[in-house]
Amino acid sequence: MSEVLEQLARVLGERAKRDEPLAPYTSMRVGGPADLLVACRTADEVVRTARQAQAHGVPWLVLGSGCNVLVADAGVRGLVILNRAEQVRLADDGTVWAETGAQMAALSRQAVERGLGGLEWAAGLPGTVGGAVVGNAGAFGGDVATNLVSAQVLPRDGAAAERPGAWFDFVYRGSRIKALPTHERPVVLAATFQLRPGDPQALRAQAAEIVTWRRTRHPSGATMGSTFKNAPDAHAGRVIEGAGLKGYRIGGVKVSEQHANFFVNTGEATAADVLALMRHVQDIVERQFGIRLEPEVELVGAWGLPNEK
């Protein structure tokens, strides 16, 4: 692998970084190095870089803002492509097109300022458009599935194609893409949403209320966002709190005292600490309530498991 990595690094040029720690690129601030890391500023650049990796037989992974993922302490083998493609276009008819490296919170804000309703639920939401589409992000009664018209998707082999919203088979915090192993997943390059005209002042007020709600109820600092999905009849944060686990700590990570479905890196956490805490919380909640919480966070990289990429 080292020889083909060197060949790929030469093709990618000086923008390729060798053995780059991934912790600074994740919201939890944990994770070991990528063999190679490249930042791409356009969707076309993401495509070209992925195809170069494919041609060299190097596994590759696209990473957005690093929310809702837990990168292994051993890092990621192969190439990590940082999606920094952030172009956005808003049309007068309510059509919104965005490259998937754009931040959902920024897209929500731009829509609100244009008097377009439908993405207020994403005000203050961490993460990129790409992650939101793959995971069908949502809150406050809204989600990606409600407004997504179509998205441009790049399969592992083949040309990029526009796929209608129905193609994604959206479910709660999931899609047909998220259901695949990470090494088989196509990449979402851009998304088109259909929004509705609204009163800008009212939309601003609603978005501001949502941002305030998040700031007062969610912990600041290094977190992955929501750690577990809500169970069908139970809010994950409430059952974790009910199990007496607020503030519980393993190594450098703890369950937030502010919101029990958030884990907080106190400064010295490892990915192994985080995974151990996740499993402990699952076991205690299942023992007390008979509910096995399903992670919303995904494991990425060399966890000693079959190739995760």
C-alpha cells in the first residue's frame, strides 16, 4: 500500500498531506491520522480526487465537518477527502441548490434572509449538507426528506447522476446511502431543495428561537452531536438521564450534565474512551429499561474490524 500511496500522493501534488491527524477535522476532536488527506473546494474536485484514488486502488473516504462520526485512534487507511465545496445558489422560485460541503446552519440562514421557509429547523445545526442528506437530519418537526427535490450522486464506479428525493428511501435519521457499508457508499455532491415563500421577519424570529433553544440546552465544546437515535417510544437523552448517567465519565469523555445524549471531550479523550462510554451507556440503559439504544454516530477508520471504508 505504501508504494501506491506514494504514487497517488505525487499525482495529487502538494495539496496532499501525509499522516495527517484527523482529530482537528472532527467535532469530537479525537481520531488518528489519515494516510493521505486532501481538501477539495469544488464538487468537481471531489470527483476528480476520488477517481484518482480509485485508479490507484487506494480506498477513500469523504469527510465533511466531522459531526456524527467517531474516527478510530488508529486513524484511517487510504485517502480522506475533505469536502470543502460550499457553493450555494438561491432562486426566486424557492429552489435552493447547494454543494454538500456547505454548512446546513449557513444554508438555513441564507434561506431565511431571502424569505424562504422550510429549513428553519436547521438554524444553528452543526454539520454539512452532505451529512444532513445521508443521515436525513431533522429537528423541530422538519427534516431533509421534506424539502429535498433531488441530489447529485457519485457512485463508487460510474458517472455522477441526479437522483430524485424518493430514490434515497429516507427513514428516521437514515437513507439508502447510510444503510450501506461506508466503503460502498456513493458520495452526495450537491442537493436541491424546494422551499416556500414566507415572511422574512417571522422566519428570522423562528430561526432565532431555535438557535436559542440549542444554545441553552446543548453543551458547548467538543461533542459529536446526538450520540444515539431516539427509540420509537423513548427519547434517548431522557432514558440516559433516567439511568443516572449524567456526568458519567470514562477517561477523557463524559456524558453531558446539560443533555445526556451528548458526550463531551473534556480535553484528553481518545476514540477508545468514547466508544467505551457509548457501550457502557447502551448496556446500563438496556439493563434498566429494556431499550437498546442505536448509535446515531458512525465508526470510521481502523477499529480492528473489517475495512470500514
